[in-house]
Amino acid sequence: MSRYNAKVTEAKWQKVWSEKATFKTDSTSEKPKYYVLEMFPYPSGRIHMGHVRNYTLGDVVARFRRANGYEVLHPMGWDAFGMPAENAAMERKTHPGSWTYDNIANMRSQLQKIGFAIDWDREIATCDPEYYGKEQQIFIDFYNAGLVYRKESWVNWDPVDNTVLANEQVIDGRGWRSGALVERRKLSQWFLKITDFAEDLLDGLKTLDRWPDKVRLMQENWIGRSEGLKFDFKIDETGEKLPVYTTRPDTLFGASFCAISADHPLAAKLAENNPALGHFIEECRQMGTTEEALEKAEKKGFDTGLHVVHPLNAGWKLPIYVANFVLMEYGTGAIFACPAGDQRDLDFARKYNLPVLPIVLPDGADSATYQIENEAYTGMGTLYNSGFLDGMDVASAKAAMIDKAEAEGWGERTVNFRLRDWGVSRQRYWGTPIPFVHCDACGVVPVPVDQLPVQLPEDVTFDKPGNPLEHHATWKHTNCPKCGAKAVRETDTMDTFVDSSWYFMRFCTPDSDQPFDKDVTDSWLPVNQYIGGVEHAILHLLYARFFTRALNHVGRTSIKEPFEGLFTQGMVTHATYKDSNGKWVLPEDVRKLEDGSLVTADKLAVTEGRIEKMSKSKKNVVDPDDIIEQYGADTARWFVLSDSPPERDLQWTESGIEGAWRFAQKVYRLVTEPTVHLPPVGTPVPETLSDTATAFRKTVHKTIKGVSADIEALHFNKAVARLYEFTGGFGGKLVGDGAAEVQREALETLVLLISPMMPHLAEEMWHTLGHETLVSDTPWPVAIEEFTVDTSVTIAIQINGKVRDTIDIPKDMPKDEVEAVALRTEKVQAMLADLTVRKVIVVPGRIVNIVAN
């Protein structure tokens, strides 16, 4: 029995593809364009099975579209800036660039071994000055258009790493990497005005019908459009105004106190003469600012001694607290609190013995006895204890309160967004330098375009804490491009999310002296199919959508939405293992004994734990190189496509990969050991076919139609299941007219249908079948419609409820004729010889039931 040698074959065809530039994209082609892109990887040094799955999904789409006559753009690049490289440089006493480019070379080699249909001539790395210089150019465009500004802002500051942290990087008040207590500092930061596009970003979600609903909802919630009431409280003791914004104006009758952020100007003013308040403010700045952090933290406040006058009752005074759960970044940095309707407000009120007045009565509750205990009520109901709002539902009460405020002139209906402008300043070396200089005479001045890129210096050291650019001896010293006087470069670098917010445009014209060529890029965009993890549902995807709009605003592109279709694939999971010492064990080091127990190579007992996402920390990882070495890339590709829907998690199992390998061997044998002598390439299938040839040809064309539809819908596991079923049908003997020709057609179809999933095997089999062309250049098979439609149907014949025979009849045969045919069959007549037929029930297309006694 012949055996497929994946190792030799895959290397051979990869070389052919490279020499022939098979997957090079021609932007001038007159074919319809199709852009498929997977989220580009961070060059950590090794690919993992998650990469294999992600890029295989995209590769199937790319090869399928190419075979269907499209000019396909399928590029690859590297999201190469960021803290991990800087940390590695410090640990290994090397340069971040050296570490990064070594990793890129290694990962490129690994990806190429998997045989992806990628145009490697378009490869980019965001740490290349050719790339980030163009990013600097875009940044200056945005600055000139008023979309970039610099201001003092409160930030999360890691005193060990000496850098700003995003809210998501503050965990329980500590830096995610250093573990140091995070401080709140006020620094001059660069911002992008994403809020200018908040409404448009929200409206645009309605057009993205090929995005997962959950992703659109996540973005909608993140943008957080709310309609509410903005009004000013009057501070009783000073007469000053305290602006607030609320989405629940219906709860004003339940107000118990006002709270302001520790960063509020009023708090700062009061702290000037109140050391205790100053100490409390510093304490507030030690905690995280994420929603999770605020929920978990103990609610604390400082009574300022001031009060505000309630807008509905001049005699009603509410105390003002500085509170640790109010953020300056949201709304006005000041709130009124209704403890009965908000859990944080309730926790605070209970702690400081403040009033709790219920104002929304749940359906079915008794207003005479209903009380709020330890849990706020946030649901719907009827307003009570609320003056003119009594008896209204919540929605009506909101509208009525806003109408009253506007009519009486003390407030206005206001649309607000949770979204805040994007702070892009990072105090680190390995990132895109922000292209501005600071001049004592001219202020902040952009670097002229002809002086870009502002390149990172190579001779940096990491022996001092903080940003190496800040304490570099020469790099930051320059001359003002405006007046020529001595000036200092901006030493902040950009958030790496900026790098990934436009890379898909650079792929279209990677050699352009502009960030990208507008006409060519507009002809490719939006990306037809974007594929990546759902973990990027908010930040990356939202920033990319904003960036595209901003580029449209400055005239660099005509489009607004970057990604027409989005697919979020599931994770690759594996069982976890621990030895008797409590240490994690690699799956490859686990041995199964005859009694079913598990041990390590050192005979330590092993316990199998939960199935979890593959992670190095828990050692439940499988090295793609090991799999490719043992089974071949096509086997790995087939497995990651086969076992579950691509949007769900995929459990890696040894039996699964072995099953995929057996299938590859089966396909190889079907082609190399056909059951009939095959006619030459190009021999047409005759018009007259035997019954067996006709039946099998129908199977062939039904499979073409089904697999095509499955791939089109990204139901790759269903396509795989059809192909398993199809190969199972090759076991029968084809005889009579057209048998050999149909067998060739079937084998060629099989090879073409598996080619997006198992491209190396397909090329080898195509060659074996006598073709001199590449399967990668061969059009996708087209189903002949007449062979995909069944004109007859097999139905069962029952006598008194038991199946006694079957008949093949035309699908549209009338009931009376079906009944007559059923009663004439030999088996039925024999069974009815001594019986009298009482009734015949015909269920069209399914069954004939004869009742007799």
C-alpha cells in the first residue's frame, strides 16, 4: 500500500509556489478584487496552534476566492512594537529591534511551512521606519485637521516601569507587569479626538451586517450613547455652580447626596486648605479606574461640609462628598446619588448613614411596606414618592423630568457618550516616536514631512528606569523646524494600537512614498473578510474604524468602514495535566498505562485537569512544529478546520489529529490506486452513462454544490464533513458506460475541493492525475445543476406498520399512481395474498402504509 510522504511533498510544492510567485497579487488585474486578512501577529518568537487555526481559516477563504476568479489580496505583517520587546531587551541585554527581527524571521519560516497562500512581497513590520514614518505623517495630518491635541490629563502611572498604563492594565490597583501600586498623575498627554466620530461610529454599526452581533453590541456599549439631563446644582454655601449629567433624571426625588471625583477642580480647591482631604485624594489615586476596580473597591468618601440646593425644592439640601468611585473622565466628574436605584450609591449611603428613599415601585410590590435593604432596585416599575412623577413608568418619568427642567430653564436634554478621547502617549522606547518638537519660542511644532521619519536611536540603554528616549544624551536635542532655535523632541511614543489601526491600508501599496496610494487602496477596501480573536472586539476594531473615518476626513481615503465582514474564531483548547508534586506537565510528557492511569516519563502520577485555552503557563500547549514534523502541515490544517464550528473553541486531541492524518492517507490512496483505469486528462464524460455512473456523478455534483456553499458561509467543519462522506462513496465499484470518465471527474473534483484545506496534498494529487498546471491556478469546479436535483425518491412500503419493501418513484408522481405501484411489487403482493386491503395511506415522498387483515 502506497503512503503519502508529507514532509517531502510539502517542501516541494512550497518551493514551486515561491519560484512561480503563485500568490503574488496584481492590483492592476481586471478580475474582481477580494481582500482577505487575518489580524496580524505580535512577533513573540513562536507560532502557536491559535495562529495555525486563525491563518488556516483565512487561507481557505483566500484560496477559495482565488479559484472562483477573484484577484485576491492576502498579506502578512507584524505588530512589532510594544513593551514585551523592551522587557526582553532588559532581561537579555540585547536591543529590542534585534530581538524583534529574530522573532519575525523565525515565525515567518514557521508560517511558510504551513503553506499559506500569502503575498510575502507585501510583508510589513510596524517597527520598520518605512512604516512608522508614514504613521507619523498621518499623525501630523490629523494634527493639522484638529484631530490631535495635547493636554494635561490624569493617568495611571506605574512607578516601577515608569510609564502610563491603560485602565485595563491596572489590576487591583497594581501595574499588570510590575505589581507596583499604581499612582494617579497629571501629565501632558497626546490625544486623538475619537469622540468627534462617536455618533458616526455608532450609526456605522448598523451597516455591518456581516459582523457578529455580539461584537457590534460590545462596541455599542463601549461607545455608550446616552440621552439624559444636564443641569447645574447651586452650592448653598458659595453660590457657585456644580454641573452634573444624569441618565436617570427620574430619580431626582430619591437624591440623597452629591459626589465629586477626587480629581474634580472643586476637590483640588478645597484640599488647598484641608490636609485631610488632600490625603484622601491621594488615597483615591492609588486605586484602579476600570469598571471592575470601582465595583470591587470599598466605597469611601470625604464630607466637604458643602451642600447643594435641590433644583425641585430650594429647602432641600444635599451634602457634597469627594468619593473614590466617581471618575473625572465620565460626565462632568460630579453626580447626584439615588441610593435606592444604584448599588454603589447604596453601599456609600449605608456606610455614611445617608437617606435611602425608594422611588421606583416594582410591579406587584406594596408601596406601604416596600423597602430597600442591601440591594438597590434597578429594574422597571412605577414612580412613587416622586411628586409630579407619581404613577408614571420609568421611561415616561425620564421624559417628564427633562421636559420640566427645560421648561423651567434649569436643565437641558443632552446626549452623552461613554467613549473618551484616545490617549496615545506612552513613556517607552519601542514605539513610534510622536513627531513633534518643543520650542521655548514657538511652542509645540510638528516635524516637517520631508524630515520624516523621526527614527528611534539605536544606541539606547535600559540601565535607568523609565523611557530611554528621555535620558538619551543626544537624540532628543534638536533645532526647531520653525525658528531654528534649540528645541527638544517629544520623547513619548505612540500607543501600539495606532500601528494596527491602519496597517490593512499599507498592505495595499506597501512601497508607496505616501502612507498608501488612495486610488489603489480604495479599490481594495473595505477588507472583504477580516478574521481574528473576539478579544479585539472593542479596542482594535473600534480604533481601526475611527482611524478610517479620520483618514476619510483628511482626504486620504474615500471609505469609512475598514472591514466589510468580520469573523471571530474560537480558541484552541487542551486538557491540563499536573504531576503528584503539583507541577504542570506538557501533554507530550504524559504516558497512559494499560490500566488507564496517567504518569510522566519519570513515573510520577498525573492528574488530568480541566480543558482550557492553550497557555505556556499551564503547559497545555502543542508545538505546531512538532505536529508538522510528525504529520505534515495539511494534517494540522485539516484538523483545525474539522472538529468544531470555527467560531467555537476547538479541543485539541491526539485522536483528532490522527484521524486527520488517516484521511490524508486515504485521499492519497484513492488517487494513486484508482479502482478503474483512468482515461487521459481532458476526456469528457459521455452523455450516456450507466446507472452506477449516473448515481455517482450525482454525488459528485451535489458535493461540489454543498462544499461551495459551506465555504462561502465559513462553515468549514460542515465542508469537511461532506468531504469525509464523499470519500466514503469511492468504495463502490463503477461499471458500465462512463465509469472511468466519472471516476476521473470524481477524483479531480475531490482534489479541487480539498485544495483550500490541504493544498500540498492537492497539488501532489493533481500532478499524479496527469495535470501539468498547478491546482492553485485551477478554477473551482462548478456543479451541473441537473445532477444536484433528485428527480426520483426512494420510499418505504409498510404493511400494518412494518416495512416490507421499498420503491423508487418520480418525485412528482400522483398519490393514486404511488399507491398502484406499491400494491404491484412482488414482495407486497406475496404478503397480501391471504389478506384484504382495508386502507392505503400515502405520505408523499416518504412512505406508503397499507392496512390489511
